[in-house]
Amino acid sequence: MPTFAHQVIFAVVTVVATALSLSWAEAAVDKAGTERAFQGWLANEIWPEAQAAGVSRKTFEAALGGVTLDWDLPELAPPGAPLPPHKTEVQAEFRSPGAYFDQNNLNAQVATGRKLIAQYDKALDAIEQRYGVPRGILIAIWARETSFGRASLPYPAMRTLATHAFMSRRKEFFRPELIAGLQVLETGEVSAGKMKSSWAGALGQPQFLPSYYLKYAVDMDGDGRRDIWGSVPDVLGSIANFLRNEGWDPERSWGIEADVPEGVACHLEGPEQGRGMADWQAAGVRRVDGRDLPRFEQNREAFLLMPAGRYGPAFIVSGNFYVLKEYNYSDLYALYIGHLADRFADNRNFAAKWGKVGGFSRADVARMQTQFEAQGHDVGGTDGLIGFKTRVAVGRWQAEHGDRVTCMPDAAMVKSIH
């Protein structure tokens, strides 16, 4: 589930919720009428669907009996109100990449993470033996998702899910998660009162959506419950189970920082353009300290990652990097997890520096992506986000027009593409 550092979450929620409150007041939303429609929807649509999914009436009433809409949640689209702005417009995932890797925050997480690795050494041994996922990766995800379980989860999960499923911008996404949340309660492993979530309905310390809880949560401490709210072994074991089932290869690392010469085009980036490690080596790619790429991986497929194009560090990554993206579909998130995991052993920053990028809005990028699509480029959708497909398209456009190939647009380029 896409989530962010605790302090970022609540700063964003405050800003967005305030803006939404103002827009609703201006739109004169009929809250009383909407609440009545919500109750009818629960009774006439959600209860039959939940019953068909094996949820008892007792569980349904315990979870949703008397529930009201939470009008303070972000990203809602109540009847009569304008659609809210995309929350991601203001989040770190989509600003200058360097801002995502705050050194003070990383150093603090390394210090805490090392202590917790020692504290939970036996549990981590058992998890690594069962699932083959390194402890550093597990602790890094735990850190990023809920600050090692310290982040507050103040939202009643079922009210939150029901609100989103009824009147969210993404209600089609949340409706099956509402049913899955009821199925979680039906297991008896957690009560509705203790089932706390983020504002987006992600559960517990691993921030699993309810469907992920049903599929991946495990009872690692042997008490008969999959307690991702209070049991650290269950939290870490569940994360490991998720990663292994999504394809984590225990024999490989996530990747390494690399020196990529100008002769290797940055638009060779991405999971669709993999090459054997030996091929990257033959093209002149080396570790960032000049050493050869890992010899034991010479015959394995690897991928180029350049999240800031030529304006930042470059990496050669394995398929495990893309498994990390299954947890949160962001290159920077996956890179953060791999980097923090490495720093638990050796607390060093990237060798290359992040350059300054940006100077344009998400709307500007979306317009550029529309133009690229009209020209036959695959940008992965006109979402206004500079993901790897957009970076590849930028690099190819620059090459076609005789510009320096950086794979990262500047403000002038974004506005000049017609």
C-alpha cells in the first residue's frame, strides 16, 4: 500500500483536508442527505455483498452498525462537491528525488533500526530461514511505513474504508477492500475497535490493505492470531511473506549504485529493457567505486535505474527491486528501502549527488505526456508523474532532437513539446 513517512502523512492530510473543507462549504453539500444515502447503500448493497463473501450479520453490525461518514478524510468526492486535487501533487515521492533521502532522517532510522535488529535477532533468524528475505529489507520497510510501529494509526478502519468506498475519488478501488475488511473481522483475529488504519484504510504496522492482510499476514509468534498491530514478529513475518510471494529471490540483492558512462543511454532504463549483468559490464558500466559488477551475477538479468536521469545517482538493480515496488509502486520508495537496508550494515550515503530538477507542475507534465502519446511514445499514462516510462520517453525525444540526453525534462522542455 502506498504510504509515506509519518510526519509527511499528517502534514499532507492537514493541508488537503483543510482545502476540502473549504470546497465543500462553498459547494453547499447536502451532508444529511448524503448520510441517508450512505445508510441505504450499506443496507442494500454492501450487506448482501458481504453476506455472499461469508460475513455474518453479527460481524457486519459490529463493524458498521451506526457508522457515519468521516467527512474529514482527504481525497473524498461527495455528491455535489468538486473532485479534490490529487494528494500526490504535494508528496515527496513526486518532487525533486534528492529531497526523498533526507540524511538526518536516514541516520536516525539507521540508529534505531540497528537496535531493533539486535533486539529481534531470534525472530529475524526464523523469518529469514522461512522466507529468505534479508532482515535489513524488513526493518527498512517497517521504518518507512510506520516509523518502526511508532506512527499513530488513529482511524477506525471500517469507518474509513466505508467512507472511501462510498464517496472517494477511488471508490471502485475501496469497495472490495471494505468487503475484505469485514472478512478480516470475521476471522476473529482482531476486533472492530482495535482494527486501526491510516487515513487510506491501510492496516497495522506493515500498512496492509485488508485484502493483503487476508493473503499475506502470518502468525509468526505462534499465539494463534495474525496481529500486525501489536506483534513485531507477526509484522515482520507478514512483510517477508508478502515479498517472497511477490517473487523475492533469496540469492540476489536489490541492486548497487553504478557508474554509467555517457555512452550508455539513460533511456535504456526500466524493467522492460533488462540485460545480462555481463552485458552491462561490457558496455562500460561499473560499480560506483570503479570495481567490476558482481561476478556471481554475470549471467543474470539486471536493469538500469536512473530516477533523476543524468542529474543523480544511477543503479543496476535486480528483479528484487521490482518486488519492492509491489509494496509501493514508486522507484524512489523501492530505492529508499534498498538504500536504508544497506546502511544498517554500512551507514554511507550514495556516492553521486542529486542534482536540482523540477520547475514544473504535475499539470505541465501531464500535458507533455499527452503530446508524447500523440507522437507514439509510451509514457505509462498521462498522470503527471515522472516515472521510468516518462523518463525513457524524454530521453528518446532528446536524442531525436539532438539535445543532450538526460532523461529528465526541464521547465523549458516541458513547455516546448507540441
